[in-house]
Amino acid sequence: MTESETITSNAKSNLAFTLMDLPEERRRHMAQFYAFCRIIDDIVDEPVMNNTERHEALDRWISVISHAAEPMPGIEQEVQSLVAELRLDTAPMLELIEGCRSDISPVQPRTREDLLAYAYKVASCVGITSAKVMGASDEAREYAISLGFALQLVNILRDVAEDCQKYGRVYLPASDMALFGVTADDIREQRYNYRMRQLLAYEAALAEKFFGEAEELYQKLSPEDRNALVAAQAMSIIYHTILEKMQADEYRVFERRYAVGNFRKLWSVLRARMGTVELPIPSLADWAFFKGKTDEESDS
């Protein structure tokens, strides 16, 4: 097993789960790209590194994907080969690095425009490159951007407590928080009240907007592009399910981490493959023989 495959397998993420739908070669390529994204994200959060070391590690990756440095055997070599083999535009990968770099010394976004500028770098740029790696044409770019916004907004809503307490990061725009009378201390102290619920519902509506935009753009793509992007559509279904769970539960993000179990993830891949056919998703409680993790227990 290659280093990228090991990283992807150990991550147990939603994206890694959806890669099962891809042909073998594209699955290998996506594992390489996913491993790159995972490493960049982990560098920023690595507790044993100081900030200088984090910046140096990110600079090293800029040199690797720009072919300005000789890659070390393993993941560096895999990623550099991926860029060369697929002739990838490295601009989105570089923007991802800079977006993650901003989390080393985080600054709360002042407005929604600031938030979306950050989300573009850390999520939409991932989508842009993923679409190319999956085999989609340049026509899928706007779809990838909108879906990236939607997925990142769900991440921010779901992880609002952990981001603040563990990393000192508040991604909700200051102007939105002021609109509903919510402060950073409210998040830090996990004050769950009407104002907090209204704020989170307000941000959830923005996520819904981008999910809708992404779906409209997806339906306008060629059959070949839609087929290539089944894994991305599965991600859309999984993350929209997480959003629906938060909405139904009135955004109790301070009490629990919302997730989707493996059974539903598999069903999401099947739904994405079937296209727009809407079928009811059975609750795990209805399947007494199912011995896997429940939604709440499963990794997201």
C-alpha cells in the first residue's frame, strides 16, 4: 500500500468513503490528492510543531508541487508525480496552502465576503482540483466552487464549538454575530440560547443556497461530467444530510457532533450514482441486523 493510500484509509473521512465509486486509476489519483490535502490541514493543527515549523512545512510543500524541490520518497514523490501526470493547474493547490496557513494565526472574518474568501481557498480550491482529478472538464469549475462553499459552511456550523475551544478560531462572521447579539465569549462558554440558534440558522440558510446552486450547476453539466463527479455528488448528499440533522435538532452543536453513519454514506453514493431519483433513506433503527456504527458514533 502506498503512503497516500495509507493516509486515505486511516482518515475514514466522508471523501475517502465516496472514492469507492471511482475507477481504479482515478481512485488512486484521488487518494494521492486527498493525502496531500490531509497533510496540509494536519500541519496547521500539529500540536508538536511551533508556528515557525508550520510555516516551513507549508513552504516545503509549495516547493514540491511547484517542482522547485526534489521530492522525498513517499507522499511528496506521489503528489509531484500526480501534478506532472495529470498536468494539474497548481494555482488551486497553492491557494489551499495559503488558506490553511491563515489558520496558524487565525483572524475572525468580519463579513460574509471575508468568510467566503477563506472558504474558497480551503474548500472550493479542493473541489476545483478534485473535479479535474476525477476526470471532469473545465465546465465543472463553477459547480466545484459552489459545492465547496456549501461543504465548508456545514463544517463550520458543525465544528463551531471545537474550533473555538481547541484552536481559538471563530469562523462565523463578526457582522453576522453582531446582527444576532452573539459574542465570541458566547461560543467559548457554549451558551446555547435563542440568539445562538438564530445565528446558526442564518448561516445554515447560506449553506442551503450554495447546495441549491451546486445542484443546478450539476444538472447542466454533460452526462460525461456528471458521471465523473458522482463522488462529489455523494459528498453533497452526505453533507446536506448532516445539515438537515442539525436543523431538525435546532443546532445543538455544543452537545454533540453531527455525523452520518457508514450505511447512509453507502446509500448516498448509490443515490448519487442513480442521479436525481429520490428514494427514502431507512433509519438504522429499522435495521435490527445492522451491526455497524450508529450515525452519532460514526466518523464524519
